[in-house]
Amino acid sequence: MSIERIESGDRMSQAVVHNGIVYLAGQVGAPGQDATAQTTEVLAQVDRLLALAGSDKSKILTAQVWVADMADFAAMNAVWDGWVSKGNAPARWTGEAKLATSDYKVEIIVTAVVG
């Protein structure tokens, strides 16, 4: 069985493809931006990584969304709702979590089918 690692470093890979599934690492936006800007940037990164893996947002199976403060839930959802592939919404869960730095507002992790 082959494993393809995309944008791999010593600590982690941004994506791993195995057995027809691509697993993305948690994606975050530029520190210091508001939740809307960070979500927009995160979803652009998701699009880019999925394309590198031979997939796209219509093939997302699951999405984990972490917000540093649930007060940003509506702002994140406004961007998500405009981005998600219509008719192909993944199973998704959202939680509030302390992220790697207080400058991060949103982190999103997706799993998708390749091909």
C-alpha cells in the first residue's frame, strides 16, 4: 500500500493520501486577522491541498471546525456556507478550543475522497 505525503516536513505533512482518502492537517489563517478573513484563507488552503491530492471540496467526507471563541461561530459559518459544495455538504462538527496561539480564530481539518 502506498502512502503519499504532501508538503511534508520533519514534524508533519499538510496532507496524506492513502487508500483513496486524503487527510488534511489542521489549516489556520494568518494570525491576527478576524474570523471571517481567517476562515476565507483556511478554505482557500483546503481547496489548494485537495487539488494537490487529486480531490476537491465536493468530495469532502468530514470536516472538523475549531473556533477559539464561539462568538465567531456565525462569522465562520457565513464564509463556510458560501464555500461548501452545494448538495455535497460533509459530515461536520464544530467545537470551541484553545488553538496554538491566541491569534488564531479558526482551524479546519478535512478528510476527502481522492479521484
